[in-house]
Amino acid sequence: MQPRHLGIKIFLGFLCAICILGTLSWWTPYSWETLPFMPTLSAMSPWFIVLILITVIIAVFARRGVALIVLALCMIAQTAAIMPYLGHADTELSAGTREIMADMATADSKDPQLQGGITASKRASTTDQCARIMTLNVKGGLADPTQIIDTVADRRVEVLALQDANDSFITQLQEDGLNDYLPNLIKSDPDASGNVNVIFTMDTLGDPSSKSISSSFQQYPTATISFKGDTIRFIDVNTVKANTSSDLWGASLNEITDWAQRYAMGDTAYILLGDFNATTSQQHMQRILDAGFRDAARVTRTGMQFTWPSDETLVPSMAAIDHILVNQGVHVGDATTMKIAGTDHKAVLATIEPSTQTDDNKS
């Protein structure tokens, strides 16, 4: 065999091995996920499809049939893993909620012809059965406060959960106009870095608490919001980053799992929203879903909604680690993401309503 052909064969074999490992990372065993670098590797699983396509091109030109068979199997496995996130956009929302959201979408607060003239039905309202909610990691208060406020106004956000904020950033948001839309808040105590997690709401906070889920790492603020007689309890989540410690990353997610196994299937409607630092394909995150929660992006089949990193010019967002999770007491639709300047996370937005509202409309 000529040295040139041997070199191509070795290089192609190396690429195929990486493609196999990358594809198998979709199904990384629970006990392996806390090994060094494994949380990051398994979070990037979908992107190995790009390497597979590149390797296919090389294999075609090199006329390596065995490599093409291996790569075809990898492509089939990747497709099977991605399919649950794709398809026709679905919604669980009632017809009444969809009508309210469509009505509000016809008005834009930046349109000078509508300033001061937007009808009440086209504003966010605390008296209807639904709400648009939003979560964003603000990267230690580096996110653009003006863009956050504009997004709250234009998207009619009624509940805003922020992670890695600080007191000065919260004050700036309030002074710049967030109080005009979301005047109520509950926040955690500062962590060692001075960062806090905070929930802003349009409606009055019911039973607010600076901490809810018992955690050794972060305080998760929580509050209850009323929707036409029904209530939903919101919890702002911010787990340990995988690059800090894979063991602590796993432990922080396990704490949420322990809580979810006790409360997710109860009578209380819950929404967990925030920076989970994990994808729904990872076993540590899947255990939270198995306990009784559903991810808004998967429910609405609007793609994997990659949210991190979002501040790189030449690198796309590669990991879907920010989520809105709902239990059986909540119906969800219109899940989407939005880039916010200054932070390395995209915002996640969705429309929610108590499931009893939808069920009543169907009866």
C-alpha cells in the first residue's frame, strides 16, 4: 500500500472514530456524564452531524466503502436522536389564548403611530388566562438592559426570570423602565460572586420566597401567579456550570431531580425556567423530565433551540442549556429564543396557561 493511501486510510479512520464517539454521546450513561469534559461533549452531540458530512465527502473521494457504511449508520442514529425536536410546530394552548397572543402581536410598542394608542386588548394583561414568560442568564449583569426592557414590552412578557444578575443591574433595569411593565420582584441572596437570581412579574407575587428547591449551590427564588382563579408557581433555576466541576454540575441537577420526584406530579402547577447548564438529551436532565416535567421546545417541536454561546461572531450557539419546563398543570406553546446583546446566553420565551383553562375550553 502506498504511503499516501495509508495516510488517508488512517486519517479517515480517525475521523470515523470521532464521529462514532460523538454520535454515541447522545446516549452517554448517567454514571459517565460527570466524568471530566463529558457534560460539554454530550451537550454538543447534534453538531457531530457536521463532522459526519465532512467525513462522508472525504470517504467518497477516497472510495472507502466501509467508512461510508459506518458514517451512514452514524447519520441514521443522529437523525433518530434529533427527530423528537423537529416537525410541525405544535401547541397545547387554548383557542382563546392563541387569539389573545395574535391580537397582541399586531401591535409593536416601537411603532410611533401606536405610542399611547395601543388598545388594552393588545397589551399584556393580568386578568386573562395566559402569559408570555421569558428567562435569560445576564452574565453577571453584562446584558443590555435596554434590549431586555424593549423585549419585555414588545413581546408582552409578564414573568421575567434572570440568572447571574446583581443588585446594581437590577437597579439599572428598574430605573430604565422595567418597573413600568414588571413592578414586582423576588430575588435570591447574593452568592460568593455577588450574583443573584431574580423573578420580575407584572402581577402581584403570591407566597414569594428567595429559595425553594433545597440546593447546596444556589438559591432558586420562587413565586405564585394567579390566572383567572388558577395559580402557577414559578421557580428560577441556575445550576452549577459544567466547566466549574462536572461532579458539582451533576449534584446540582440531582437536587432538582430529588425535588421534582416529590412535587412534579402533585396538584400544584409548576414552571421551572432558567439556566440548567444541561441539554434535554443528557441523562441528568432527562431524570427531571421523567419526574413529570416537559420542555417547552420539545412540546412545540420548534427545534433544539441552542442558547449558548450567543456572543461569538463566527461561532453559532451550540448547546441548548436554557429551558422552560412545565408540569402537567401547565400548557405551553410559542417557544422561541432571542439574542440579547452583552450576554453569552440567548433568552428563551414561551406562552403558558394553566392546563385547566385549555381543558375547560375543550369540554
